[in-house]
Amino acid sequence: MFKNHFFILLILILFVGCNSSNVTIKKQSSKTDKKDYFKLVENEFSGDLAYQTTAFVEKYWRVVGNKGFDASIYEIEKELIRAGFINEDKATSETILTYRIEKRPLKNPTWEPVSATVMINGEDKPLLQQISNRNMVMLNSYSTPKAGINAEVIYIEDISKLNRLDIKGKIVFVESNPFSVYNLAFIKGEAIGIMTYDNPKYLLPEKNTTSIQFRSIPLNQTLKPWAIALSYEAKERLKASIKKGKVFLNVIIETKIYPSEELTIIADIKGSKHPKERLVFSAHIQEPGANDNATGVGVALEMATVSAKLIKAEKWSP
């Protein structure tokens, strides 16, 4: 989702060919047939490291170059070292298990959410707060002033009429994706912020009423805009309030936007016959969820460590 607005960062687990290593491979005591591979892995893959890694990575809203993304990279590195992988800078030509961290400068700054709260003026219960739903602040949103912004929210049912409305200094609320109104609201209309609702039906939003599918807006270092994605519950509550009359919101957002670099971690297991060939297994780290894609990172990492264990135990030679 929104992959075109993200740098796709990979943790790569690569398998293929050298002769021997810091892990000494002696003559196999018994041949491993293809039918035995599943059993070999099944006996060693407990899922514990995958679960532990998923729990670590999932704590963060991960954008390439931000604190959570980089922390995830270095957590992976720690476990690879524990499993016997050697940094390429310290490896010899005979080392089978190696890894490296590649670094590239980012063209645009990275982004990191810190906190957010949206209150309907006159009500005690927050409409939304990041402590209970960290997907509410759209990627690339800037911070509001510390005291927040107090502004009227305007519900626009037909977005084709947006360019005929006076929305300057107001918050635009639509049931559509943010890109459908971004230019009209911010650049032409001078809105102070936007709030959107467009959770897809497959997420069963009327059942999972507090869920929010994360969203993004274009990075604009001049306008410094902010945008909020609404849950079904928040959308319905806000619409009900607007039906009663004018609604003013207090919006407080804190994010960090700063220069950084792109990291990619690559683990390499060299084979005995074709040292320059590779099978590539990958998982992307960025995005905020557990299933997207902390679980993929966790499984890839545990498979790398299981592979190393089987090689060291002389049960498998790639």
C-alpha cells in the first residue's frame, strides 16, 4: 500500500557458493535428500526468534531512515552475529556466513510520528489519539504548534464542489482518499489541514470500528501540511456532531522530519559449487504494522539463523 511513496527497503537472505569458512565444513556424514529438507528445518524452526523479532519491529512506525527502521536493522544484525554470521569487512574468502549493511543517502528527509490528539471542542473524550491508534497521522504530516490548532471542520460530501467553497484556515473533512483533495485543499484552498476516511470494505470497518488503514500525503517542505486518517467510529461521531451545527476541533500533532540515510541489511550464505550465484529471500521493513511486514522480517531472520545452525552442525551444505 502506497509503495510508490516509499523507498522499498529489503532485508535480503542470500544463499549460494564458496568452499569453507570460519564455519568448517567437513565431508557430510550422510547425504541430505530433497525430501529431508522440510524435516531438517521443521526440527529447528521453533518460531521463537520470528515472534521475538516481530514484537521488536512492530513497536515502531517504520519509515526508511527513521529511528524505528534503523533500530530494526541493528536488531537483525545482532541476531545474525549471534548465529555466526561475520561482517564482510572481517571475513575471509573462505567465510561461508557473511552479512553487510549498505548505506545510501536519502533524497528526501525521513519522517517519524511522535504523538497526536484530536478533540471536538466542548467534549471531554478525544475523537482520536495516537496512543490508541498510531495510524491516525498521515505519513509526511508536519507538527502543529505545541498548543495545537483550533479550527472549524467542514464536511464536504461532494468533493467536486470543493473548489467553489471558502475553506481557507479550515479543516477539510471528506470520505475519500487524501490525494483526491490534496491540491484543492492545501494549494488552492489554503486549508489548515485535512481529515479523510476511506477504509476499504475488506477491513470490515463497521465491525472493526476503531481500525485505521495508514495513509500518506506528499512531502511539502514549504506548506508543511498535516492530515488525519479517521476510523469508522471517529468518522461517524464527527458527522453526527456536524449535523447539530458548526464544529471546531483542537488538533495537536508532533512529528519529526529530518535528513537521514537508507539502510539495507544483507545476509549471505555461500554455496560450495556456485559461489557467484544467488537465491534471494527478502522482506521489507518499512510501514507500521506487524503483518506488514514485521512478520516477514521475523521469519526471514529465523530462517537465516536456522540455516547457519544446520551448516555448523554439518546437516546441510548449500
